[in-house]
Amino acid sequence: MASDKELFNRESGLRKELFELEKHIENSSKLKEAEFSKLKEINKEVKKLIEEVKGIKSENDKNSLNFFELKGERDKCDREARKLIEEIKKLRKQYNTLSGGEELTNPENILKAIEDLELKIETEGYDFEKEKAVMEKIKLLKSQYEGNKELFKLYSEIRSMSKNIDELQKKADEFHKKFIEMREKNNVEYERFFSSVKKINSLRKESNKIFKEYKKHKTNYTANLGIYNIKKREINLIEKNIKGAKAKKIEIKLKNQKDIIAKKAIKVEEKLKKGLKLTNEDLLILRGLDNA
């Protein structure tokens, strides 16, 4: 069994060790909490970026549908325009064959001229000779119109098709413009998308490094805390043993004192029996017996 001195020395050494362990535990705890705070912030940022990426993807998915719709509408207009261009080529060929290559007056202009001349006859009150001349002109224009009716019909069809082609090409240009705008917008969004994904991956790598640091500090914290508790229990046991040893010493000391007093009391009692004079010490011994 260890002596009191050995127990006191061991207790003193343990208390120094506990003091050092407390510093290590406190330091590990601070480092652990600091890394955990970093992890929380990074995870918060990653969560925010993931929501942003989901939003961009959802929007891009919608835009992709519109993108293909616009492309489809543009291509449809182009196909219809090309089809009309092929038809108009055939009509122009027929027109040139019938007209002998001669460029005719716009039939609408002829009809408009007839209407204007007829209106003048009704409203301007020409004399006979003037009216007769105007009527001859109207007759000539009508004859020109009727004589070239087939050509005028082809001319009207060609003009109508040309307008349709212009409208289709205009629509195709509008769809193409929107298509280009949307493609450029999608490119910008995709850049933002991949930039966010790249940032997420970078943050996750950083998060893994921080987690390793956190785990290291947590392991140190747990290990030191475990050693601290073991040594603390050992100190408590030593204190208990020291306390028990002190109590035992006191008990032995009291017992020895009682034995001494008892022996002295026997001598005092013998003095009393012999009628000898008692000293002050003898009186104190007797008083002590009374109080015992």
C-alpha cells in the first residue's frame, strides 16, 4: 500500500496533468467549434447554390421548349416560303410565255383608271366631244383588260404570292430573332448554371477538408476528455484514501490517548484508596473520566 507521501505526490502530479489537459480540452473544443461553424456556413451556401441551380435548370427546361418551338415555327415559315417561291417561278414562266416577255401594266391600275374616268364623266359635265373621247379611252382600257385577263389573273396570283412570301419571310425573321435572343440568353444561363455547379463542387471539396479538421479536433477533444475523467477519478480515489488514512490516524491517536488516560486513572484510583493527596493533574484525569 502506498504511503501518505506517495499519495500526496501522486495527487499533486495528477492535478498538474489535469491542468494541462484542461488547456488542451479547451483548445480542442474551440478549434472543433470553429471548424463546425465553417461547415455550417459552407453547407448553407451550398444549399443556396443548389436551389439556384435547380431554378436555373427548371427555367432552362422551359426555355428549351420555347427554343425548339421558335426554331420549329421559323423553319415552318421558311419551308412555306420556299414552296411558294417554287410555285411563283412556275407562274412567272407561264406569264412570260403568254406575254411574250412584255411587261404589262398592273391590272389594278387599269381598273382604277377606268373607275376614275367614269367618275369624271358623271361629275365634271363634259361636252359631247370630250365625253365621247373619254368613253373611247374607257372602252380601250376595258378591251385591254379583257384581252389580257388571263395574264392579269397570273399577275394577281404572282403579286398575292409575293406578299405571302414577304409575310412568311418577315415572320421567319422575327422567329429567328427571338430564337437568337433566347439562345444567347440560354448560353448566359448555362454559364451561370455551370459556374454555380463548379462553385458547389469547390465548396464540397473545401467542406471535406474542414470536416477532416473538425474530426481531428473532435477526436483530440474526446481523447483528452476521456483521459481527464480517468485521472479525475484517480484523484478522487486518492483523496478518499488520504481522508481514510487521516481518519484512521486520528482514531489510533484517540485510542492511544484513552489508553494513557485509563492507565493514569488506575494510578489515581489507587491513590484514592490509599488516601494519598491528589495533584492537579490527578484531578484533571478524574474530570476527564467524568466527561468521557
